[in-house]
Amino acid sequence: MEQRVAILGSGSWATALAKLALTTQGQINWYIRRPEMIEEFKLKGKNPSYLSAAKFDVSRINFSSDINEIVANSDILILAIPSPYVKQSLTKIKRRMGRKIVISAVKGMIPEENILITDYLRDRFKMPEENIAIIAGPCHAEEIALERLSYLTIGCSKRDTAEFVSPIFQTEYCRTVTSTDVVGLEYSSVMKNIYAISAGLCQALHYGDNFQAVLISNAIQEIQRFASATCPLPRNIDASGYLGDVLVTAYSKFSRNRQFGQMIGMGYSVKAAQVEMEMVAEGYYGTLAIHEANKRVQASIPIVEAVYDILYNRMSPTIVIRELTQKLH
């Protein structure tokens, strides 16, 4: 592809996607907010803060802490900024975006407004839907860094666009499939983090593998009900972009949301867990967003509501999970 590709973001997921893009592209542009991080990156040949196992040929990377410079010099923008900071970062953009393709790799929603990233991009930048795509899992950044076989789902309302951008991410160790179910995949990407928190909570509370299996099978049913209520399209909820993403996020040792849930179940406050992790657990913000969004559609999502009660109503995890066990089957 001769399109100019850019990464927006500096965390582990942004770093993993940059590794893929640099495998398939001659060079990439990369927006990193802090100039001192860029300088350290150039010196070490790797991200100084995330995925240190991933080595980079920095001579093929055009770094900049000016997001408008990166946007102006790129045709395809891969957005990999944690959801709490997306709006703050994108409001700095003064360039026209209508003809660019933006691929959201964000696993969350715009906090407070509780809207999907794709909806924000369309409304904020007056972008046509066929120029907005998403990346769904199942995929952990750490395994991309280790070059373990992984799969990504590329979603766009226009399948031609999804197929056009897919080669950016296709390497010997990463394969892609495409989908037109943007809303379903995007909501699923948000909700899977909530279920990973619930799995971590249950692990800390000494619920065993038998219950975890029931928990996650109910979780995928919740995604089906919520997605059908918000966007009633035919979809195979057993596909890897939905079920596979839930499974890897709920069970993997790399899952920061599962780790966050474990810490809450062990008695950490939300703030203490966030400080100790030093990384964003998207599920914390996603829990509030889905809870608020569900006021409109009224889908049955008892696991989400249980996690909401624990995180936002500060109810006892022991009591809430015990009550949840009576609602699952």
C-alpha cells in the first residue's frame, strides 16, 4: 500500500499496532504526546514505557508530538489512545479529516457523553461512515510484541474499506478478517472489558473454573441482547471478534481488566487499583458508559449491572457477586 499510515497514541496497544504497520509499510508516522518520550524512544529503539520486547527501526518512523503535523502528512490514521483521553487529544486537530480513513483501535467509549468512538469521529469531523473503521480482537498487545499468532477483525460499514486497510496488519503472525457490523463489534469491545473485570472479581473471591465458565457464557448472551437492542443486525456472536475477544480478555494473564477486577475483589479501592496498575483499565469507564446507554434500550445485562454496583455504588463485591449467582444459568 502506498498510503501514508499514522499511529495516534503511545501505549501498549498503539505500540503493538505500530509494530504490525512497520512490518507491512516502508515507514510510518507516529504521534506521541510527550517530546521527552519520543527522544528516549529514538535513543533506545523501543518504547521506553510499554512493550519493551518490541524493537523498532526508528529511522523508518516519523515521530511528532504535534498531532496536526501527523494528521496533515497521513492518509490513514490508526487511533489507539485510551478512551478517557480520546476527546482531549482529538479536539487539538484543526485539519480537515473528510478524505482520510480513521481506524479506531479504542476499546471504549467517550466518557460522560457515552457515545461510541465511531459516532464521535463522524459527528466531530463530518466524516463519511465508509471512511471510519474499527479494530476488534481477539488480540493482546503483549502477544503481538512476542510475535505469537494472532487474529484481528477489521470492521467498516463498507466492506471494501475494511478489505483495503486490512493488509496494513497482515503479517506472518497476524491474520485479519473483515466485518460490516461496526456497532456490534464496537459495543462488544467495550463490554468484554467489563466481563474481564467480573472474572477477576470472581477469581479474587475464590469462585472456581466451573462458575467462571457459567459467568462467561452468560456474558456472551448479554452482548447478544445488548447488541440486538441497540443495532438489530444479523450477527454471529460466536465469531472470534465477539466470543473470542471476550474469552481472551476474561482469562488471559495479560488482561489488565481482569487484573483490575482481582484487585477490587481483594479490597483495593478503585483509585488505589488504578494507581498501582499504572495503566488504563478501559472496563472501569466502559461500565459506566454501558450502564448509561442501557437506560435507553433496557436490555437484560445483570453482570454489567453487578460490576457497576461494585465500582460506582461501592457495594460489597462479596454480596453483589453472591446475588449475581442467582441470576445466571
